[in-house]
Amino acid sequence: MSESAIRKRIKRSTLDHEKTEDGRVLVYLDAASAPSAPGTDIGPNPNTEALIAAKDETIRILRKQLEAERRANDENRRLLLAAMDRIPALEASSEERGSPETPTEPVPGTGHP
């Protein structure tokens, strides 16, 4: 927090403070918001460890889902290629039977092809 922000909070009385006889202002901070001095860190926060464990589990699950989707996509590609390979054969057998895609003669009684 900047010095000007602290001064504004003191003016609004939203920050615990005390004026000394010599005109100084003492600001009281709780231990949770005070920055720790270098080398005084007491170790990892248990909440941090839980968050990291949850993150790791989420990553593991997402990797499994991604791998399953990749396998499914590979299978879909294989099936699509197999179907595309059969299309020329289907067209050839259709032409051999003599059935064109669109009839050219009108259907009797309808006047439409």
C-alpha cells in the first residue's frame, strides 16, 4: 500500500492509528497483512499445498480427457477415410446398374421428372 493510500485511510478513519505527542502517526497492522521480513518465512501455507494438489489433480484429469479425445478423433478420421475410399466404388456400381442420379423422363401422371 502506498504512503498516500495510508494517509487517506487515516483521514477517513478506516485504518487503526494513533498520534504521538511529537506529531507522528503510528499505524497498527495485523500480523496477516504485514509483510514478512526476509528469512522469516515459517514454511508453506497448508492452503497453498491443498490448492497445488487440487491443481495437479485437475491437470491429471484434463490430460486423460485430452488423450481420450485424441483417440476418438483418430478413430473418426480412420472411419471418414474408409468411407471416402468407398465413394468411388459406390458411384461406379450405381452407373453399372444404369440408375442416374436424376431421372430425365417425366413421371407419368405428375408432369415432373
